[in-house]
Amino acid sequence: MSFYEDKIFPYALDVALAGVKQTRIDVISEAQGRVLEIGIGNGANLPFYSNKASEVVGIEPCSAMVDMAADRLKKLSDKGELALAMDQYNLQVGSGEALPYEDNSFDTAVACLVFCTIPRAELAAQEMYRVLKPGGKVLFFEHVQSTGAVKKTLQNWINPIWKPLACGCHLNRDTKAVFETVGFKIDSIEEMNHPKMFPIFSSVILGEAVKP
């Protein structure tokens, strides 16, 4: 990874995530059982897991980010701000496109503003489907391509410039379609323009998808 990706982008990410903190809490606090968070990044979501989770496994391709997440985890533990014991968290370097976990081994998966960045999003969704147990859920909060014609055109135009600035983030992903293509059933979904996000990427979906 570059100096920008390792040293600058993680802090810019924290600033961006701060405005949507309550939405993240609402989504992540519902995770139950053995939980997998795809793209755990610098661990910004770690304090939002509740004791409904029995284990939280986080995977992230950037080793510098995983180191930051581990540091954050220890600080949260020292302050008593974690719902679970330290040994119930497992942070790993790895790709969402090739998950190193057995089939049908998780109860919940969390996708929080990550499918915009994964290079092969459909492959990552297939992997997530594989490792979830039948009846397992994906809890998602993702920014996606707008349904409005003008905004959609603007996103497509800006996307080539935006991607290198945001470490591969796409402004124009249709993540709902990605989930449905690999077999997930959308159980609940809210599609909205998030008032706390910059307008060009404020088109979001949040809800639950189920592995039948």
C-alpha cells in the first residue's frame, strides 16, 4: 500500500464516518452469533457490536489498517467500551474475494460502506453467501448509484477521478443488484439520500439480506 493509503486515508475515513455514526450503530448493533465484518478497515465499527454477538471476525486487505484496528480494539478494551471480551474479536488480513473461512460458518455478515471499494464486488458477495449459514443475514449500509438521472450521470462522470482519491471507491455501484445476483433475498431495505453525507455519494441503501 502507498503512504497515502496507509497514513492519510484512514484518518480521512474517520472524518467521513463520524457523520453517519448513528446509522452505523443502528445497523451493526443488530449483528448476532458469529459475525463477519467484510472490510473492517481501521476498526471504526468495533464499539458498536452488542453482546448479541458471540464472536466478531474482521477481515481487511490492508495490513496497516488491521494494525490500526488492533490498536483501537486494545484502547476500547482498556476503557471498558467493548461489549465482548478481547478474545471474542479476531482481526485478519485478507480479501473479501477469497474468504479463508469454511462454508456455512457465520450467522451474520456486516457490509458497511465497503462494497463500493471491493474490486470484484460480485465475487465478494458470492464468498459472503458461501460462509453464511442458511438463514444467515447480511446487515448492510452502502452508498450506491443514484436513481436520479442527473445525479447518476454526474456520478458516472466523476467516478474515474474519485476512485484514486478514495482508494478504489466507486460512486456508481448497484450493490442491491449484486446481492440479489448471488442468491440473497432482500428481507428489508431503505433507499434514501443520507442527510449527513456529501451529496455526490449520499445515495445509500441499508437493511438486511438473507441466505435462504
